[in-house]
Amino acid sequence: MNRSEMKGLIRGLNKDEASQTLNVLLDDAPDLTKKIYDIAMKVIGGVDSDDIKEDVYFELDMLGVDDMSSRSGRTPHGYVEPYDAAWEMFEEALYPFIDEMKKNQQRKLPAVAKSHCIGIIKGLWSYEKDSISDFKGWVTDAPGEYVHTVINEWKKGNPSDDDIAELMDFVKGGQS
């Protein structure tokens, strides 16, 4: 098999196969650990808060009244208020971003976690300001309330005092 064919096979690995391959490589070639780590840091550390903002905005703006209606009303377990269904949908759309932020805190990547936090907040502000979706009327207070939730979740990762001060200055500046 030539080099091009080998690259094609490697690029065609699914996530599980790629993960298994990487773990075997780490075990069999410990001298490559530093190089693999450096590459991983470039991939993980290349977080752009504006990209996250756009992703958050997109996920929230895709929420629809029709989906909310199908999740509310009479159910086998009782009655679900439309507002409750809307807030649940909002949370379900937002929490994967919060989970990613927390994962980066667990990885001991405070700068990446802070970029995620800022991106999520920017996305919430953008949704609150720019979205014209009918769904937004069902969760009018959610973006503002979730800014505080995101900050509180981020703070649980024990960021430095300087990072906290920087984030709080950013939030105050964005609320002016």
C-alpha cells in the first residue's frame, strides 16, 4: 500500500477507530506523546468565541413553536405547560455548549473554557437582540437568565481571579 492509500485509510477511520488507533500509538510510541499533545493543544486551543457565538445563536434560533407545541399539552404523565416545554427546549439547545466549556475546565484548559464561556454569552446576547423567531417570545427572559447560569457554571471550574475580573468586565461592557 502506498503513502496516499495509507492516508486515505487513516482519514476514513470513524471516531472510535481513530481513538483506538491514537491510544495504541501513545502506548507503542511514547516518544511521540509530546508531539501528539502539541497537536491536540492546537486543535483544542483553537477555540474562537465568535464561532461559538454563531453556533449558540444558530441552535437557539432553530427552536420552533411547532416543536414546542408537540411537547406541551396533555401527555401520558400529566399536563405540560407550553412555557415549560419552551424553557426545556432552550436548555436542551444550550447545555451541550455549557458541557463543552466544563469539559475544557476538567482538561485544565482555562483559556479555552473562558473562550467558550464568552462565546456562549455572546450567542445568548445575539439571540436576545437579533432573533426574530416566534419561539423567542416563549422564552423572553431565558437569554438573560442563562448568562448568569453560564457564568456560575464557569466559575465552578475555579478560574483565576484575573480571569473572573476579565469576564465580569466583558459582561458589564456588553450590558451597557
